[in-house]
Amino acid sequence: MTSFTLVRRIAARPSIVFEALTTAEGVAAWWGPDDLPVILAVDARVGGAYRVRFRTLDGAEHEACGEYLEVSAPHRLVMSWRYAFGGEPEELGRTSRIEIDVRAIDGGAELTFLHSELANEISRASHAHGWTGSLDKLVRQLGAEPATANQKRD
């Protein structure tokens, strides 16, 4: 199994960042490829579920869903992730884990995004690419801190 970590600095209070992570309106603004609509349902409470459907730039349809495992506003969000259809073939029928931590820093918040329990390096690279674009969209939506965008392999 493999994982990756992305870090973004955002010029917004942690509570504003957390709201963008846990409300349908907030998620719709940043999740998925640029300029393409995201259809979703969000019930951001422990035991609640989410479902997102999006089309990638190549026209492929993808739907992912999961359960909220931990919701500690405004600092931590943990959820499962699995594809209902589309996505990386290696991940079909599998469940991975997403952990998002938001901490206050001077001038805003630092968001640390960990996606773990992925099947292999191909899946890790694909997910890292997708989440990089989505998190860059989130930063554009909420305002960028001085550029820090790190990615680590675990």
C-alpha cells in the first residue's frame, strides 16, 4: 500500500477552510477538474456519507463515495474513499483513507492532506495528480499564502 501527502497554505481562517471541506457549496467550488461541474451529496458528520460525481477533461465519468470517520471542526477531517465507478482500475472495490488537518498559521491556515491505503504507485501518482489540481483550486477560491505546495511519499 502507498500514500502521499500534500500541503497548502491558505489565506483564510481554519474555520473558513473547514467549511469549504464540509459543505456541499464549499466542496462543489473546489473538488474535481477545473471548469467542470461536480455533482455531490455531503453529510459531514461522523457516520455521515458523501458522494461526488465528476467528469475529467478526457470526458471520462467518475463517482467516488465514502463515510466521514472523524469530524473535528475546524481542525481535522477523516473519511473513507472508494470509487462507485471510474477511477483507477486498481482501486475498484477497494477503500482508501483521506485525512485532512487544518492548523492556524500567521495569515491563515495550513492544510495537510494525506491519502493513504492506495493499491500501488500508479494509483498513488494518479490520485496525487487529481488532488493537486483540486487543492490548487481550493487555494485559488480562498486565497493563497506565500507559495508552499509540498508533496511527500510515505
